[in-house]
Amino acid sequence: MVCYIDILLRLKSYTLWQHLQAWTLDV
């Protein structure tokens, strides 16, 4: 069984990465 916190961390880092990509694309 995968840890729930691990999923949250992965999701958070994934969304954070997408925000970073969008920000760099904006600049």
C-alpha cells in the first residue's frame, strides 16, 4: 500500500513543477 503522504508530496511537487514551467514560459 502506497503511503498517502507520499502521494500528496508527489502531487504537490508535480503541480509545483508545472507552475515553475509556466512561469519560465511566461518570462
